[in-house]
Amino acid sequence: MDITYKIDGKVRARIRDGGEVGFYLYLYDLDSGACTHDYLQDTQALAQEQAEEDFSLALSGWQQEA
């Protein structure tokens, strides 16, 4: 299941479970919606920490997608 980080209703980041390989962190341009960055981390927590450190996305802002 994915988790997302939204700003003004637009998806800024998404973390997707990649199974055995780890968790993918995707960052999106708020205007165009285009993916601008993608990273692979071992755990969801590490992906969230990277988003916080590199892009100032607070840990409390993540939401589970339905």
C-alpha cells in the first residue's frame, strides 16, 4: 500500500512498497505533477526520513492511500 504527502491537495511525494527490493520514494512537481526524483530505501521509515531531511516533508504529513 502507498503512502502520500500532499500539499494543497496535490501529491508532493509518494512511498511505494517495492516488495523484496525495498521502498521507493517518488517526488513530484506540484505544478506539472511530473516525477522529479526517485529513490530506493530499505524501509518505509528510511524513505520518510530521507524526504524529511532532503525535502523538508514532516513525518506527520504522510497519509495512507485507500
